[in-house]
Amino acid sequence: YSTQVKEASKFPSIIREYNFLVERNKVFAEYSKDIRELSSYIKGIEVKDIYTGKGVKNGYISVLLSIEFNSNNKTLTTQDIESIEKDMFAHLKEKYDIEIKM
């Protein structure tokens, strides 16, 4: 029996929240796995809120996700995060028909 301990990054994490419009039948475990695999800088994904009320299309839910970005090698820039976001939004739209809710 052994336990591996990962060293904490010396660089600051960046946490951003995204509000996605998701069809009710989509499985969080599937699309969150895809998000995580888009970049090694994505360290954590957490559901902060799920909303189904006024303003959300029938058959959909609004999912608020908190995503933590971090590197063990450098301080991430706004450009680093925006590049990942662009890929994430395009991938989620193409594969799951998930849209960012503005």
C-alpha cells in the first residue's frame, strides 16, 4: 500500500465560473471529464449551482461550474486561460450542444 502526494504548486490558481445551458439528459461526469482533458492546466471542476426556473428553456438546466486553472511551471496569463476557454466552449457546443449562458 502506497500513497502518492503531489507537491502543491508555487504558482497561484485562477478560478473562473461559467454558466452553461445544458440539456437535462446530458451527464455531468461525461462532459466534465472532457473539460478536464482539454488542458493539463485544469485542476478542478465543481458544480456551484443548478437552476431550472424562469429564463431557462424547457428541457434544459442552467449549470454554474467553477473551474480551477493552475500550472506547476508558471503563473498563467489571461491569454492562457482564454485559449483554453475558446477550446472548451467550441468542444462543448460541438460534442454536447452545451452553450455558455451570458
